[in-house]
Amino acid sequence: MLFTFQDRNKERWLKSKARHSTKLRGHRMEKSWKRLDAQGWEQSLKCIECGMESIIDLQPLPNGVDISGEAIALNCPVRW
């Protein structure tokens, strides 16, 4: 399945929100996102300091979430 224009906008928005949330938690995240699946629907970003991840999912299951991960939920233990 190919990305549509709406998928690209959603991807940018989710990445922006994930970066903002991790920054508020004191994390220093990597520059580039790593794809977790072949299509790129799930992508992750890792904290340089502690290794916690932030994950975005462009097509979550009905009971799933768009943005998740330890870096979203927890403060960076190295920088706080």
C-alpha cells in the first residue's frame, strides 16, 4: 500500500508531536527515524543518552495508539 498525501501529513504531524513530547521529558533524540516494518507504517526514534524509544504508528489497530514508547512516557534518567 502506498502513502497518500493525507498519510504524509499525518506522518509529519505525528513525528513533530513525538519529538516535542520527548524533548519535554528531557530526551535528546537521534536525527533520523528508523522504519520498523517494510512499508514504513511504524517508525521509531531513539534517545542518544538513555536509549529509550519513541514509536509512531500511521495505521494503529482499533485499540492501538498513534504515538507510544518509553521516551514518551518516562523522563530521561541521564539528563534529569
